[in-house]
Amino acid sequence: MKRILFSVSLVALVLAASLGIYLNSGTSVAPPSSFVMLDGSKKETAQLKGKVTLVNFWATSCVTCVAEMPQLIATYNKYQAQGFDTIAVAMQYDTPSYVVNFAKTRNLPFSVAIDNTGEVAKAWGDVQLTPTTYLVNKRGEIVKRYVGEPNFTDLHRLIEKLLAQV
């Protein structure tokens, strides 16, 4: 029985790690990438330094992504004056006109990028599941990865802690 439980636990741990469903025990540098915004401008990963940034991979066809968007908006509005930013990265398979329409009709206050080549998702850990969200500190390091909707109370606490750091 112990052997079966150990095997099941090991399989669950390997599966969770492969899906990224874990708390990062350390930090890793955000990968170099170029975000192409809806207006055609570009934002490079290096430009994230100095701010706490939420990088959210999402799709208009993702029910959870659409459901969490009001909380992402509220989080951005709550902290943006303190040096917080959000980049919502639409997945390669998302229709650009749907993304533009979604951003306009929801009055998204933060930057929206379209990953039309899939290179950004690949650089950020080969993101395939949406929503996948990364929290990046002022030094440009990933401190947390969420697969699925984050617990926004915990996320806000972490944002406040990171904003307070020099």
C-alpha cells in the first residue's frame, strides 16, 4: 500500500511540475522577448525592470480567462499608480480581431499584446494552457507562476510585498 501511495504521489508531483502548478521556490530571470501591442508598438522584457509586472497569457475563447479579466482590471487599477503594470498576451491561436474587440469592449486599461508567432509563449516556458500568469519583480525576475485563475487576495499581498521592495 505504501508503494502505491508513493507512486501515485510521485506521478502527481511530476504532473503538477510539468504543468507548472507549483509555487516557485526561487526566482528566475524573465526571458528576453518582444511583446507586440495592439497598436503595433513593441515592449521588450528589459522594459519590465523597475516595475512589478503581471504577464498574463490568455485567449478570448478561454472561459476562465474571460471570467478573471475583471479582477485583472481591478488589480491593475489598484496598484498601477504605485509602479505596477500588466501585459495581457493573447495566444497565437486567438483571432486578432476578437482580441481587439475584447480589449475595446471591456476597456482594458493595461497593455494587450498579440503573440501571433507563438514565440513569446514559447520563451515564457512553452505556455500552452490559459490562463497562465507570471508575476515579475522590479529586478525582472519571475517570482510566481499561476496556471489557472490565481487567488487574488494572495496575489494582492504578494504584489504589495514586491512593490515595497527597493
